[in-house]
Amino acid sequence: MTILLERFTVPARGVLELELRESIEIRVTAEEARRKVNSWVFEYVSYMMCAEAPTFVIGKQAVWRVPAVFTASQVGRVGVVGHVDVNVQTGEMNSTPQLGEQFMICAQQLAAKLPPYQPGWLKVSDEYIPKDIPRATLAQLPPDDGEV
């Protein structure tokens, strides 16, 4: 697991001395945080986004920083569109409509760099198409007589 310490200033050169004495009760696991963010991006932002494994961040508060990722069916994972922080004690997320809009803007910028979609890029070889099975007849729908 990665731990990110945000409240320390790192000198350009020289000795970096850290003294960290923290007691943090973790009530929300990394997996629970990832699932919360996954549900939020899927329900409120886009079904083409998902959450990945979070980083533990110690700053003003201790949070799980969960990356939100844009995906596309033709290529899979495209890239990270942003992060959602989940408080490790309360489970509160910094998920706002404005954050969702930022994710969408970033996803649109990533999508613009994708190659054009090529439908039918996966062709089935003739050797795998059954030849001894007759084609199904087309379904015939009854005429619409206006009844519902």
C-alpha cells in the first residue's frame, strides 16, 4: 500500500527529517472506499468510468484517494480523469456535481485522442461459421391495428 504525506515540505537538497506520530482509526477499508467511489462515478458521472485501488493520504485528514478511470469498449482503460477522497473514519466523499463535471471534461479530452471506433474489427473466420445449420427465418410481427 502506498502512503502519501501531504503536509511536509521537501527541500530541494539536503537532509529531510520527518517526525510522524499519528494515531488514525481506519473505519473504512481501501476496498470499501473504492466501491463507494465506483458506485458514485457509475451512477452520477458515467457508466464508462470506474474506480481503481486507492492511496492512503495523511494531510489535514486521513483519506483514501481513489482514482477514477475513463474506459472505452474498443481499448479498455484510457486514463485517470481525477480522484475522489474518502475519509477513512467517516466514509464521507468529496464527490460533488462539479467534480463529476471535471471528470467528464477530462474524459472528453482523453476520448478526443482515441483512434476512431472501427465497428466489426473482430471478423469471424469462415472455418468457425457452422455450415450444416439452416438459417433461421426472419420474425414476422403482426400488423399494428392500433390496440394497446
